[in-house]
Amino acid sequence: MSTTGLPPYDDANIFARILRGEIPCKRVAEDDHALAFHDINPQAPVHILVVPKGRWVSLADFAAGASDAEQGGFWRMVGAVARDAGLEASGYRILSNMGAEGGQEVPHFHVHVFGGRRLGRMVAAPAP
Ligand code: AMP
């Protein structure tokens, strides 16, 4: 259930289908709590998505509803993915889009890990 005013969780969303193994992904890491895979449309030389395995639309849902084990496992994977991609020394960015103004396309909570080049300022210019 969404606690944020966002629509309820949609089991047909693309990340739910990836988690069920219905469509393939280029897997980077997986454990009981989370899955990491390469973004299909990379915006940087490294662009990895980390998704928790639970049915969470937003960070607020995840923070309110996921077990401590799932939350800890998820964030540990985010850190490990960045480290294992060799980004600790050069630096990187994590980002999570939420809802319409956040630009969220896939309504399953996830974090992007970007790296491998200078990433510029934090937020792009407003859309026209
Ligand atoms: P967001 O705007 O944060 O919801 O971003 C969703 C991301 O999912 C985008 O960067 C897409 O390129 C990515 N994406 C969509 N479909 C797939 C897929 N089948 N495999 C990997 N990444 C995907």
C-alpha cells in the first residue's frame, strides 16, 4: 500500500516483472532483499539500478513498511554496487525519483547509481 498519495503498487510494473524473472536484466548483484542491474538506457558510463524485492512504490513506503533487514540489505547493496563498480575513488551519485515532479517512470522504489564521468550540477534545468 502506498502511504504517499502515489497510486497503489502495480504488480505489472517493469521492475516487478524483472524481479519475477519474466523479463531479463543485466544483473550486477542479488540477495534475499534486493536486486541490482544495469539501466537499459544508461545516462553515464556506470548506471546501475538497485531495487528492493518488496512491493514499495516510494521511499516513504519503503521506510515505513520494509523490515529492518530489507532496508539494511538494500542500502548495503547500494554501497557495495558503487564500491564494486570501482567508483569509491573517483566518486559517484545516487538518485531516486519519486512521483510526477520527481520524474519517476517505474512505480517501484529504486535507486540509480551513476558514475564514470563528471556528473555536473545536481538538478537539470526545469522542463519548459
Ligand atoms: P525512474 O525515472 O527513476 O523511474 O527510472 C526508471 C529507469 O528504469 C530508467 O532509467 C529506465 O531507463 C530504466 N529501465 C526501464 N526499463 C528497464 C529495463 N527493462 N531494464 C533496465 N532498466 C530499465
